Amino acid sequence: MTSNLCLVCHHNASKTLYPGILKCTECGYVYADMTLTDEELFALYNEAFFTGAEFDDYAGDEVFFRKNFRLRIRELKKFIDPARHKDLLEIGSAYGFFLDEVRSEFDSVQGIDITEAGVRHAREQFHLDVVEGDFLSHDYGAQKFDVVCLWDTIEHVRSPHLYVEKIAHHTEPGALLAITTADIDSVNGRVRGRRWRMIHPPTHLHYFSRETLTRLLESYGFEVVYNHYCGFYRSIGQMAYNVLVLRQQKPRLFRVIQKAGIEKLGLYLNLYDIMFVIARRL
Ligand SMILES: [Zn+2]
């Protein structure tokens, strides 16, 4: 048992699901059993996060991230009314690839990220309006957004409920909130258990399901209008890096793949364990 209140249902009732991972016995919300300071958390997201700690070569895989973002945009556009949805904010904008892909669809696109290297890249390469900082502490004044996106981001932040609360504050009814994150209740998540590739604290702190994410969004005035598993493109190099270097500690095998010259080939995968959720502000 822990004294932490569940951020989804506010009960104080959890059990250990896997070592270091807790599950609320009331609502089923799953989260890492750790309390990080801002300094400890932000230190995870330096340039090394994108160049070795989590990604082998994020910027070098730009073509694959852009393909993924075009898939997300295609779905998101089904809910976009160009007369209503004009200003977009991406939280966790990384190197700016999504904002650069989507900028022609909106009057304005803005981003925020805590990684200096990504923010610099987005500004210098794409001339994007991106802030370096933490969304929760950044002062947006009275600014309102029509679309807010968090791609593979909500699982990384310390307090997702405070993010959703602040997003609600900076949106008006009819605004859209788009999120991708892993589904711990997916078949793959259940079968793989503690060895599921998405279980890796301290960068992944939150393990939502359709049920717990919907409940969190509803408690701050959002209605889920779309929830599908989404596929993604990955380079063979990144997939091999995840498996061989990060999980199995076999860097020599990874170098064999690099030498074979196939690391920048891409594959499309849908493991039916990544949720793409679009919610509308009520
Ligand atoms: Zn709960």
C-alpha cells in the first residue's frame, strides 16, 4: 500500500502489479511507484534522451516520425472544423516534426518542450514558435487553444491530471485534445506483462487504459470522440536499438545491423497497444 492518492479516482488503494509498478484497486489505473523531483525528471530529457538513452537517433529518423504524424493528422482532420479550430498547441513538441507537418492546416501552431536541443532544432530548422520549458509552469496568460496535442508524451509527465486541468483552462467548448499513449489493457500489454516494451520507468510513469484515460479526461470536462489503436513507422535501426541495446544489452549485434546498412529502412507496425484518443471539450 502507498499513501499516494490515485490521480484518476482519488482513492488511496493500490497493490503492486509488477516490481516498481502499482495498480489502483478501485479504478485499475497503473503507475510507477516513484516520486521524482522536477530536477530529476527534467534531467531525463536532455539531448541524450534523443541520441542514445531512449532513441538511438531521433532526428535521423525524421522521415519515419513525419510519416507517423501524417497518419495522426489524417485522423485528426476528420474532427477539425477549419472555421472553429485555428490555433494548435503541441505539448512535448520534441524536434518540431509534427508542427512542421501540420502548420499549413492552422492559423497558428505553437509548441513547448523541456529539451533544449529539440526546441533549438524546431526554431532554427523550421522557424517554429516553440517554447523551452515545462507546460505546467509556463504562463500562457489568457491564451486559448483550439487543438492541443500530446504525442507519446502524457506517460512521461509527473502529473497528467494537472496537464489535463490546465489544458481545460486554456481551451473552450468544442476544442479538441489529441493524445497517443500505450494501453496497458491491450492484449499485447497483458500477454507481455512486466516485459511489455512500454514498461520502463522512470521515463514511462503512467500506464493508462482506455477506461482510465477516458475517466481522467471526463473528470476535466472532455468527452472522448475517437479511440483507436494506431500503427507506426519505425526504422529498423530504432527497433534493433530498443531490443538489442536497451533491453538485451547486446550492442555488438546492433552494430552488425548498422554495418549491414539496413538501419534506415522502415517498417510499419500495428501491435494494437498504442491508443490514439481524441477528446472534445464540453
Ligand atoms: Zn484509482
